[in-house]
Amino acid sequence: MMFNQHAGMGADWLVLTLILFAALLVAAVTLLINRPAADRRRTGPEQVLADRFAHGDIDAEEYQSKLRELRDQRP
């Protein structure tokens, strides 16, 4: 009869392990779905130019001039 008293402990650890695994799985999927926007952002030449303008590397006149050049080069 002593055997039956300890049989439940293994099942308790199994349930706890499965719950922990499920929580980690949910966290991993959530992190993959909610990646920062910088990871999903397109990095074409217009975006690079916009980033340089936003950081103050170029002024508005130079931004507009270069943007026109980029758009004129499109087929």
C-alpha cells in the first residue's frame, strides 16, 4: 500500500513540466509575432533616405532633391 502513496508524485511533476513547456511555447510564439517594427521594416533606398532625414543627417531640401532623383530613376 505504500507504493500507491508515492505514485502521484511522478504525475505531479509531469503535469508541472507540461504546463511549464506550454507556457514557454506560448511566450516564444508571442515574441515571434510581436517583433519590433524595425525588424519588419523595409530597407529600400527611399527608406534609407527617410531615416537619414529623420536623424538630421540631411536637410529638407536635400531630402526632396534626392527623393526626386530616386523616383525619376524608376522604370
